[in-house]
Amino acid sequence: MGELNPKFVDIGGAEMVLLTRAEFDALMQRIEDAEENAELVAIYDERMARLKAGLSVVLPPEVSARVLKGEGILRALRNWRAVTQAELAEKTGFTQGYLSDLEAGKRVGAPQTLRKIAEALDVDPRYLLDPEK
């Protein structure tokens, strides 16, 4: 946006500011952008605080990319480790069908189940566990 060229006028003893419609629209866009940036900074600050407090962990970039594309965290971690469901079933003692249901979100694993899977995949269990529980 170019520079604002406000005109100040006195109307009934009150100082008023006049802007062109284009200047007004550009000013409103700046305000929206600033509010959005403030929200993003707040999210970043909250997540960094959780990370420093040990409540969150940073995913490997390859896993993050898969999750951002819609893949579930368990499947993304398993694929990142290049382990098939059958191999993971063998390592954990769970059935391949059960692991498939976990990956598809059809079932929710108990914390001890998720810890066992994390151990078999050699990943931090916090990747799979909800820190609030």
C-alpha cells in the first residue's frame, strides 16, 4: 500500500480524518494482517512454551510432512521407520488388524499399548501419547 494521505477537517468542533476508499481498504487490510500475525505469534509462543516444558516433542520433518498431508501419526511414524504393519505386529504382539484399526482411527490405543508401539518403532512415546492424559 502506498502512503496514506489523510486530510484533517474540523466538523462541529471534532477533528475528523478523511481517507480515500482505496486508502481505507488498504488500512483495513493492514489491520487484518496484523491481527492474523498476532494470532500466529500467540500460537507459536504457546507451542514453544509446551516444548520447553517437555509437554511436546518435535516430529522429524519427514513425519511432519506426511501428517500435514493427512496421514495419521502412527502410520507416518511406521512408514518413516520403513516397518510394515505385519513387522510391527510381530514386534509388538498385536495383530496386524488391530494396528490397522489404530492407524485408521477406528480404535484408540491405551497408553501402555501406544508406549509398546513407540518402543517397537524406536520413537519417543510422546509422539503417540496425549500429554494432557
